[in-house]
Amino acid sequence: MNQSRYDKKLEHILRTSARIFAEKSYHSTSMRDISRESGVSLAGLYHYCTSKEELLFLIQDNCFRCVVERLEQRLNGEDDPLRRLQIFIENHLSFFASNMSEMKVLSHEAESLAGDLHANVSTRKDKYTKLARKILKDLQQQNRQTQIDLTVSTYALFGMMNWIYNWYDPRGKLTVAELAQTLTQLFLNGLLDSGASKTVAPSIAAMTEGVSVWRGQHSEVVSQS
Amino acid sequence: MNQSRYDKKLEHILRTSARIFAEKSYHSTSMRDISRESGVSLAGLYHYCTSKEELLFLIQDNCFRCVVERLEQRLNGEDDPLRRLQIFIENHLSFFASNMSEMKVLSHEAESLAGDLHANVSTRKDKYTKLARKILKDLQQQNRQTQIDLTVSTYALFGMMNWIYNWYDPRGKLTVAELAQTLTQLFLNGLLDSGASKTVAPSIAAMTEGVSVWRGQHSEVVSQS
């Protein structure tokens, strides 16, 4: 919470941009749209970024940095592959559910960045994907079950999790903890498993903590530039 | 193959539009872009549609109509829920893999339609989703295993399947039949199941048939309007 006034304002600009990009796509959003929606003048915006592309980069970079940092903290000291997978899924989904616009932008606008900015985000994303793949590999080896292809299962897991922006309402009846629990069980045991021996115990991790990619409050009012 | 010249040209326009929408988003594509890429004059385009929005509607409507028609044909006379699920997954993935641009447009531009056009596509999509949900419900009941939430599992299945446009290369080593087989097994039995009793037999359905949403050939040259 030691954010400077500068950081807070940048966060407000990025959060607003993510919402507009998610609503009407990066390509059809202008800096003027962002200025109007954020209440920051055009001149003010260019004090925080050099271009709309840099805003898109900062949103994506910030998201992957936050989700990976938070994950590494939670995985620290945990060796059991099953528990590590459970933490991975919970971390991804709770982060996702708190940052639906940002995650939609990650999904839809991955190819809207070019050159170094694209390479930079891709590197973070690859690192994250490899971490998931490694957990699945350890889990398969521990259980001596390697018949399911690792690449397919890694992307199937991301598909199950990332698709939630099409249907899941974080304010609805189904909590993020329940969603994580169900998807973990489905992924590990399948739809038809009685699952008695492998049923995943509910996680003790606090799922109610705020996990917005932005540190400030959503309702925070930022003064005009 | 009883396509009129009119139908063939419309198909060419829709296929080209889907490719451009998938590449740079619906919102940032102009009718002029479509004219340039399709080799059909602007006046010619407006002979086939009244607006860019109608093109987007026709792509989405055509996709859902084709995938559902093809599915209903293949499900016809098949009562076993396990076999029905297998057919559903194979049908979805083989259709998807043959129409990656169209399916990306379905995923990304669902909210770009408004009013009646949106309602029309939503109705088709709901029907398709309900069909999947019904198959999963029958399968759970047949196996007396109803502990996995039906809504979560339905969307998890769509997520696993639809996410492939982010990673799967239909021209790569992994065939669509293998992909369908692996995802079906993963969805039914999970990553950690030895699966001996529930292993899904490879489908006998022909997976090599052409399943482009468009009836014409991809290489077909359409003359200038």
C-alpha cells in the first residue's frame, strides 16, 4: 500500500484501459476513449505512457507478473505435486475472477503487441505455462500414469480455466473456491470417476483475499489530471 | 455441391471476412479491407450483404448451423451417452480444426452483434450448449455419478475444446482424431485415472472428411465482381 500518487494514477489508467479494451477490443479503442472514460486528459495520459500499445503491454505484463509472483509465494515450500496443482488452479482462478477484464484482454489481444513488447509478454507467459506443465508432469510421474499427453493436458487445463470469462459470474452463487474445487476434481478424476481415493480436499488457502491485479480499490476516485 | 454462382461468391466473401476478423478483430476491419482481400468490389460486396454486421452475423449463423446439423446427423440413432459424448467432441473438434478463423470469430466477436442478429445467434448457441449438457447429464445418470456440477463440467468441456485455437496446429503431428481421443479420455477419466474400465475406444467415425464450414474449396479463385 506504499503507492505513490503517480503509481495510483497509472493503475487507474491501466484498469480503465483494460475495461474498455475488454468491452470493444484494443484496435477500436482510441486514446481519446481512454481519456474520456478515465477522466485523465490526453496530455495527462501521455505523461504515463508513450502510446496505446504501451498501455496494452503494461496491462499484460502486470497481469502475468502478479499472477506468477503470487503463485510462487504460495508454492514456496510445497513439494507435493497434487497440492501444487491445487494451488496453481486456485491461484489462477481467484486471480482471474478478480480481474476478468484484464484476463479477457490477455486472451484476446495477445497478438496485438509486436516486437519486443510481444516477446516480453510471451516470455512471461511461456514461463507460466512451463510451470503448469512441470506440475502435471510431476503428478503423472508420482502416480505412474503417463498415458495422457502432457501438452494436450496442459492446454486443456488452461482452456477449462480461461473459458470462465464466457460464463462465470464472480458475484453469483458459485464461489471461486467451489469453482476451483470442481475444476480440480474434474481435471484430476474426470466426469465419471467415483474419486473416493483421489478426491481433492478443499483447500485451506484463504480464497476471499483481494486479488485484483491493481493494488488500489476499485471504487477509488482519481482526480483529473 | 449444387452451389449457385451467387452462393459460391457469398461463401468466398464470408470466408475472407472471417479470416480478416480473426486476424485483426471485427471492429478494426472495414468493408474496404474485405473488398481488397476478397477481390470483390465495394459495390459487389453490398450486393451480398447490407453491412459489415450482416457479414459477421452470416459467419456466426452459418457456423452454428453447420456444426449442429452435422452433429444431429451423426447422433441420429445413437443412444449410448458415452458414444454420444464421443461423437459430440469429435464433431466439435474436427469442425473447429477445419474452421479456425470462423471459430475464433465466434469466440471473440459474440458480443459484437446486437439486437435480433445477436438474439438469433444466441438461440443457436444455447441449443448447442443444452445438447452438450444433456449428454453429460445422461452420462452422469447412467453411471450414477452426479457429484460434479453439470454447469461447470459443460463449460469446462467447451473451454478445453475451444481453447485449441490458441495452441493447436491442424497441420502438425497431432491429428484431430488423436486430439479428440485424448480430450475425451481426459474429460471422462481425468489426468490420474488408470482408466482401464472406462477407456474410450478410438472412434470409427471418419475424421478425415472435409468439414470446412464452407462447401467450396479453399483454393477456389473467385472472379472480380
